[in-house]
Amino acid sequence: MTLDVVAAPSPNFNDRRAPISLILLHYTGMESGAAAVARLRDPRAEVSSHYVVEEDGRILQLVGDDKRAWHAGVASWQGARDINSLSIGIEIVNCGHDYGLPAYPALQIDSVIALVRELMARHGVAAHQVIGHSDVAPGRKDDPGEHFPWETLAAAGCALAMPEPAPSSVDPAEGLGRIGYDLEAGLDAVLTAFQRRWRPARVDGVLDEETRALIAAIACRGDAEAGSA
């Protein structure tokens, strides 16, 4: 599809302090897309994102790729803490858990895929570097949520695909750290964030055998992906 991006500038940005290495996906978590865009452009709110993808597939650009938008907050991934400097932030219009976490329309996801694919090519971001807000802020953020169709993105080459669970002797906490999660929020919170991304049918924060095997499979594959990036 042709990428048609509409400018909707936000004043909420500053200079990057590091090269782009991540694409971070969010949901807006507000009652309407219009309310979310208004807040992301309000200087008093001190929040923003680089892009917003509307439910009908329209793409707005609020902050230039070369600038540091304010979307990640207190966050960490693979030991890095200034996630705003490292990432492109994409807000996807969805009212989120507070309003029942509705499904993402197919037209919207088509636009997300087109945008992510373009940004991956433009900035040299690999599929394993496309992650969710809940991954970098476990216990604090839940978006884009367990209804987000990660496998659809993976099929398009825009995210890692679900692996086969792999029984392993990998320690779960060590494996989560190798994947990129910060364990400071506590193991239960990190397990919940991990399941929200990798086992969305059952998000309970319990370290059962399926979760343990998924952690091992993704940690081992993540090592290989990082080595080839």
C-alpha cells in the first residue's frame, strides 16, 4: 500500500541523544482518537509520539523521526533507559483496557504494517527491535495489549514470530533479561508483560511450564537475532 502521511505537528519533542534502534508500539488508551491527538499536541501534557495511526488507517506524523518524542516515559530495554532517544514511537488509536480493549481494525493494522516496514527500512531496525510499550515498562504500562495482532505483523516481517516452546535449562529470570526485559519491576510484573506479548490467550503472571518454555525459546532465538543484527 502507498504510505500517505498527514502532518499534525506537536511541539513536544527535543533532540535525540542516541541513534534510532527500536520501534515502540502503543495504544492511545483514550476514549477517542481526536482526544488522543489533541493531548499529544498539547504542550501542557508534555507527551507526544512520532506517529498516530487512526482506526480508519490514516497516519499522522506529529514529530520528525530525527527528534526525540516523549512517548516511553520511565522505561528500559536491554539495559538502555533513554528509550525515547532510541525509538520511534507509534500511537495506535485504541481506547485500551479501560474501555474493554476492542479489537484493532484490519485497515488500521494494514497501515501499521506499512508504516513499520517503511521505518525499518529507513532506520535499519530489525524485526526483533519492534516491541510494545508494556515490554519496556512492565508493571506500569499494558499497551498495545493482548489483543494486538503481533502474529500479523510477524507474517509481514515487521516483528518476531511466535516460536515453538522449547524446554530448556535456561533460568527464567536470566532468559527474560537476555530478551531485554528489566527485572526491577519484579518477576510477576515482567512475566505478565512477557505473556501479554507472547502468550496473549492467558495473561496471569504465573511461571507455568508453557511460559518457561517460551522464555527459553525466545531468549535463545533473541541471542541469534542480536548476533546477526
